[in-house]
Amino acid sequence: MPSIKDYSYEWMLERAFKLMPKKTARAQRFTLPKAVAMTVGSYTTIRNFKEIYSTLRRDPKHLSKFLLKKIGVAGAIDEQSGALVLHGRVSATTINRLLEIYVKKYVVCPTCGSWDTVLKRQGRIWILRCEACGAETSVEPV
């Protein structure tokens, strides 16, 4: 049986690359939809809230709880339209800025930068698990 000293570095490197799985598809870059906010009186409605949470693949309750807590207003999800109604006047730029913060904290993998993540609760701890690289990271609760 030959020892490892009998093989050259280049031969072993070439063999290692041949054994690696081929990349079949490039990861496409997700784009966060901009919030379409409409203010009527003292209420602000995020009309495309359903599109936002489905694009992010997150629970609407988790996302709405984050937004309501950061803005500091009460609100509720409209069951028929899927819109988020905020009890206060909030600009679309503020909502979009908070959505970007949410994506950085609870969606994007800190290890590889992939958006293919799942947010799960294990006891009292929230875990962000990346489906691309397999990394698990604890995130702060909302």
C-alpha cells in the first residue's frame, strides 16, 4: 500500500477537485419588495405585507411583531387582504428601513450570505438555520 508521501500535492489536489460535487445552479439574488404604505387619517396600511412575508418565507406574526415593536404602535393583520394595519402615521421609508434591518437579523445567513434560511424556535431560543451551508445561528427574540 503506497504511503501519502508517494503522491504529489498537485495529484492529490486534482483528485480532491474531481471528487467534489459540481455546482448545478447559481443562487439567485432575492430582492426585498418595497413596502407600499398608505396613510388614511391616523392609520397606516402596508398593502403588500403578504407579498413581503411570503418573499422572505417568514411567519407573518413574527414579522408584524418586529415592525410593531420597533415602530412603537399597535396594529393587526387584516385577514382578508393580508395587509398590516398600523395604528399610527408611519412613512414608507421608515417601514422599508425596518424591513432591511429585519432581513439582516432574521433572514440572511451570517456565514454565507444566503437568503435560503429557516427561522425555528427551540425552547426560548430562536435559531436561524441556513439551508445552503447548514450553519445554525442563534438570533435575538422579538
